[in-house]
Amino acid sequence: MTPGTGEQLAAASHDARALPFDTIFVIGAAGDWKHLAGQPVTRRRNGGFSLPDGVSMQLTDAPTHQTIIAQASDLIAPGSTDQGALSLE
């Protein structure tokens, strides 16, 4: 797995299906998944949701293979300056 970039998120801003596989992103604090902010995710390969509005992303550290439907605006690149705003309580 490789870390995702802001450029990849920008390219997927109008169509979530452009989010690459085998790439780690982080759930951002400003998106729809605020309660999961800071958690790493990767795009789910087998099954799931895949539409311009969002794609299935699997939480990489969840013991139960938890999946969310996310779009690019819900995610940030690992290590980005946006992570400083995350509430990691």
C-alpha cells in the first residue's frame, strides 16, 4: 500500500471512482465521518459501492473490516497539514 496524495483526492473530487486502489487515505475531520476522523482507509476491491457519489472504503485498522461509503471530500492525504485539525480523543 502506498500513501495517497492531495493530487489523487483532487482528481477524484467530481467522481469518487477515481480514488485509487491499494492506497491509504485518512478520514478527515471535516467530512461526513467526523466520528472516525484520523482512521486510515483503503478502497475496497471486492464488492461494495462504486458510484460517482462515493465508493466503499475499508478501515484498515478495524478488527471487523468496517466499511464506509466515502467521497474525496471525506478524506485527506496521510501526513497532510489537515491532520492537525483532527480531534483524536
